[in-house]
Amino acid sequence: MQERSSVAELVTSLRSELNRYSPDGKLPSSRALVERFRVSPVTVSRAIAQLAAEGLVVTRPGSGAFRAHPRAALPAPGDTSWQEVSLSGDGGAEVVPRTVDASGVLVTLAAPPPGVIEFNGGYLHASLQPERALSAALARAGRRPGAWGRPPTDGLPELRSWFAREIGPAVSGADVLITAGGQSALATALRALAPPGAPVLVESPTYPGMLAAARATGLRPVPVPMDADGVRPELLADAFRATGARVFVTQPLFHNPTGATLAPARRPEILAIARAAGAFVVEDDFARRLAHDDAGPLPEPLAADDPDGVVVHVCSLTKVTSPSLRVGALAARGPVLERLRAIQVVDSFFVPRPLQEAALELVGSPSWGRHLAAVATELRHRRTTMAAALADELPELALPRLPAGGGSLWLRLPGGGGTAADEPAVVSAALRASVAIAPGRPYFCAEPPGGHVRLSFAGVSGAAEIAEGVRRLRTAFDGFPGG
């Protein structure tokens, strides 16, 4: 962390001094910069590389670094209004128009302004990421023979086998495709299983990234309500009959955003209902490695007991490691696997081999088990801290479930702020108090039953920041009409 900070500071200093040099003017030598700024040669090298990447300097081997010539002014923008007509014509009258809208996803991807506490994050805070283990794994991977060569399009056989063992004994490496993270796997599955214009059944509420991927493909998400035990089987059966859908997407373990886990008795019932409808179940098993240390034994994935190939399983290493380790898996049986494979090849050819090799190094190292245990303990501690702080400061926010996995809490807005129409005002009031929260509306594909917010405890630095963030939320609610 100190090295990264030093690089950023040196880049800022050098960038501010560039106007002293004419184009092609030579910058001080690396040795001079080391002595002047009292940093390491590595820091100087990285800072110069960043300035070169920004197009501000050019480096010449054996000669040093020189100020680059200013870029030519960008041409005046043309008339792009014609695109509105073109993009609105994605299909005929019988096809559901595609909606390409990433706003629900960007809420959890965009970094908040400085000083804002990030209760809307979708990934582990940097302090929870296995940065040293990842760096070591990537370094070892880079030295493997053929590490930068072309990998098999399905993924490295060893990595496919590892994912298969994680899913269950009934799944083999031949049933697995390596993907560029869970989001890519979900998008591939949706494109493979349903044609444009078709309905796709989804839990209500559900993950906005999946809804965005479905709509971008031209699919029509149809909500199926949940209760404390997961999706309601009788309503799922009704939805299949009413819509003729051939796909149902579910998160049966530590559901996002509610935290619910599908009840044991419902698991075979859900698969039987889908099988009778001739439909696939896309199982998004995103949170299995985010279980808290008080979760107890976890149920196996639905795909672990699926002889008929009903389940298309999606999982990933990204959530429990780093946003940039975009390595996941799709598992399926039967002819659908060939379609999944074909769509993935068309979209992206393959996942970069160095990332696959690094993933193998990471999960095979002694640090992997230690990392999972540390995350399980820390997430439970942060969950408990946030729930207690909310109970003390904001008892009017309803917390229907204390999840045993995942990284967030799902809360219902109170009284006068209890409708979905009030969510934007609540989110804005929180941001004015320097805390970013996620509104509930993007998690519903139809009219929501009330106003909700999602608060992440995984994306902050620890208990102290959680306490401060909840205190700021109290201030925001005190200033909100109806709060």
C-alpha cells in the first residue's frame, strides 16, 4: 500500500512540472529523481511508466524520459442523432426491445467521491483481499512454461477439474467451462438458453446485473416472489404455466439482496417443477465462498444432484478475491454444454491464460484456506457490527433477516419513507451525509412491494467505518421528510 501511494504522489509531482519542459525536453534521470524525492528506483520506474501510458512522456531506451508532444485537439463532434433511430430498431413488433441499461450495476461498481463511506460496494474491501497471495500466485504463474500461450478454449483442464470438485462429485471437469467471472457466465447462459423476446423467470427481488444482462439480450424478466425460505414453489409453477418460460434464474444460497437460503424441502421441488416444464434452472452460486464462520454446514449446489441436466451452474472466484481476478465457471450436462461453449467462444474466444494459471496457483496454495477462514470470520464480525449499529441508531429500518453469508444487509424503509418512490430521495440524503447506499428499486424487475436499501459491510475498512457510516445515515434520516 505504501509503494502504491508513493507512486501516485510522484506521478502528481512530475505531472505538475511537465510544463517546464518543451516537447522532447529530457526529464531528470532516474537517479536524480530517486535522490530528489527520496523514493525507490522501482517507484520512479512505475511513475514514469504511468506518465508514458497517459501519453505525457515518451521513454527511449538508453536515453531516458522526454516530454511528449501535446496531442492534437479532438475534432468537433459530428451529428450522432441518427443513432437513436438505428438503436431503437433492434427487432420487429414481435420481439421484446433490448434495454441496454447498466445503471443498476454501476451503483456497486463506481467508486464514491473521496470522503464518502462506501456502503454500496459489491466487492471485498482491499484489506480483505488476498493481495500478497494474488501477487505471488501471478508471479509464479508467469514463470510457468507456456503461461503466455493460447489456452484451450474451454479452459485449463486442471482448473476445470478444480471447479468440478468444488461443485460436487457428480460433476466432472468435462462438464465445466472457464469464464471471465460470474457476470460473463450469467450473460452467456441467458443467451444460450432463451431466444430474444422470450420470458425468463427470476426471483423477486434479484441481482440487478442479471436483470441487465437479460434485458440487453432482449429477454423479458418475469418476477417470482420469495419468502423467508427462498422462491415460492407454487408461484414458480404458476409462472411457468402462465408464461411458457424455459429458464428460471435462482440464487439458492445467501441470495442477493435478501440473504435467504433456499429451504431443503424446496430444493428437489424446484428442480422437479422446472423439469416438468422442460426448463433450465440457472444456479448463480456467487456467495458460497462468502459464508460467515457461524453459517454451519452449507447445502450442496443444486447442480450436485442433477442427473437430468436441468441445472446450469454459475460460480466465480472474483467475489472472494479481487474484482480483477475475473475467473469463473459454467457447469452443465447434455447438449446445452455445446451451445454454451459456442457462445462463449464467439463472445470472447477464451479467458487469458495468465489469469487461469494464477487462479490455479492461488487455490492450490496454503494461503487459500487461511484466506477463506479469515474472510468468514471478518464478514461475520462486520455483519454483527452493522446490525447492532443499525438497531441502536436506526431502529425504524426493518431488517427481516440477518444473513449467514454474503456481504450486505437488505432493509425496508420505514413509515413515510416506505415506498419505492422515496428511495432516490433517501439515497441522495445519505450521499449528502457522505455515505453511499444502494437503492432497492434496481433489484426488482416489476413494481416493488415497498422501499428498500442495501447496505454493504464487506466493502468498508472495518468496524469503525461501519459505525461512522451508520451515524451519518442517522443524520441523513433525521433531515429527510418522514425520517
